[in-house]
Amino acid sequence: MTGFPSPRVLLLASLSLLASFSFTGCGTSTFGKDTRNKMIVSVSDQKMLLVRDGNPVKTYKISTSKFGVGDRPGSNCTPLGRMQVAKKIGDDAPIGSVFKSRRRTGEVLKPNAPGRDPVVTRILWLSGTESRNRNAYRRTIYIHGTPEERRLGAPASYGCIRMGSRDVADLYNRIGYGADVFVIRGSIQSKKSSQSSVFITKNSPNQRG
């Protein structure tokens, strides 16, 4: 990962923790919600930053919608703002497994299989938390694998957030239900500084992206 996330981005990530609760795998609290892991998706960078306990963990190359941003039904746009992981689908499916209507078809595709563009490998189904993304769940906005990995790094989807198969499987194993996903217009990177990055942990779900 190059550069540091800006303080504004980490403010968006809402990284305050409930220290009095115990946590288990994937940062899931005793109430079953992942409050430790946050995903920040930059439309301008076409990258996702995974943050855990206020610290950057990993960046992934992604694709948002080629139709731009928005939440209107039928628009094929990617919604902005704070969403959450409502469902995880795929578990131990082989890398490249094809899904139709969230069910495995039995077919397995290699990356960049010619003429193919289904949902593959894993699905993280998102639900909106704001008025500007309230339709996300019923629009079936996912983070999911794509066989069209050559197109990652540029807008190419029909509203979802696409990832490479191995990357989405890796992310799937790191995060739990209820983890926050922030989709922002701006960059997740700030210029390198000789000073340490300042991580702002105050919750601010209403900050605009």
C-alpha cells in the first residue's frame, strides 16, 4: 500500500470500539456484529481500503459502476455513503464458482474467461444506512468476485463493487456481518508525510463522501 489514508477518510470509517465487549473471529462482537473492520471504497481511485481497529490492513483493486454513482432503482449506479454487510454468501465455494440468483450453478471459471461476466466466488450483500443508499439491499448491491479481472481498476460494473476472485475470498474471510462499507467519491490516499498519520476514531456516519 502506498501513502497514508487521510484523516477525513478515517473519520468516515467510524472506528470507535465498544471496549467493554469481548470479540471473536472476524472482529465480531458478542452481539454478532463486526465493529472492528471497515471497508472504504474510493470511486476516484477504484480501490478498497480495509481498516481494522483504526489501522490500514490492505488495499484491493476494485471496479464500481460504469454508469456512475447513485441509488435510483434501475440506474445501475453504485450508491455512495455508509452501508453494511447484511449477508455473506459463498463460504467455502471454490475460487471462480459461478452464482446465479445467489446460488452456485456448479460451474467454475478461470480469471478473464472469454465472453463471461457472471458473479463469482463470494458475495457480500450490502444494505444502506442513509437516505442516499436506502435502496441498496433491494437493488442487490454486492461486493462480489468477477471473472473480468483485467477490467479491475476502472469503472466496469452495473452497480456492484467488483473484486478479483482471490481478493474477494480473502476479504470475505477477514470481515463479518454488519461491517461498515463506506463508498466515497474522493481518494483514500493522502500524500506521504514525515509525521505519523493521525487516525480519527470518532463516529461520523453523516459525513458526505
